Amino acid sequence: MPRRNTVRGRAQARRPQRHKDVRHGQGRHRAHEFRCVECRLEVSTDAPGTAHRNHCPNCLASLHVDRRVPGDRAATCRGRMEAVSMSVRPDGEWMIIHQCLSCGELSANRIAGDDNALALVRLAVKPLQDARAATRALFIL
């Protein structure tokens, strides 16, 4: 239960709050970062190894923001995307496979140089510990 500021039984006026860096709706005034929908970490869009970061380097969660071209930000769904699998390109580049929890669409995103290595390895070995995940990964690719 929150404490009340009282002076001899009377309620005391609250102090005005200090100024906060407020973001208003879709027109955020911090163009180079976003807040993760899963772990609430402030994430910079500038990342080594990719030009269009749209996933959290900590938990690998994402939002459904791109439609066809990476970085177009043209998707209207805006649903939460879960990292479900990994894929490796012929040149050796790792990709994270995300699935939208709202519309079910799949997308592949490049990993960034500052992504959590432990989270990436856990995602890569996920099919080994759960047979259903392996079957699901085969249908994705």
C-alpha cells in the first residue's frame, strides 16, 4: 500500500515530477532506439552486421514491422514475433527465424554482432531437446 505524505493528519501536496523524456505515439522522437516488447530493454537500431535491426539483442524478440524488404517498416500487423528457429545461409551467415504470434507469418532476420551468444546457441539447439520443435523447424524451412 503506498504511503501518503501527511503533516499532522493533513494530506500534503505532492512535489511536481521532474521532466521525463516522453515519447508520443508512433512519432517517437528517439529515432535510433526502441524498447523491446519482451524484456523492455532499450535497444539501439545501430548494430554491427546489419543495417535494419528489428529484434532485441538480449532476448531475440521482435515486432512484425517489415513487410517484404528489410527496413521498409510497412507491415500493418505490428504483432509480437517469437524467435522459433535458426537458419544458416550457404555463405555461413546465421539467420533468426521469427514467427508472428498475431498473424503467423514467418520472417528471417540477420543476427547482429552484439546479439546474446547464449540466446543464439539455445535457439540453435532447441530442435535437439524438443522433437516437436525439430518437426516445426523442418516445415518452416
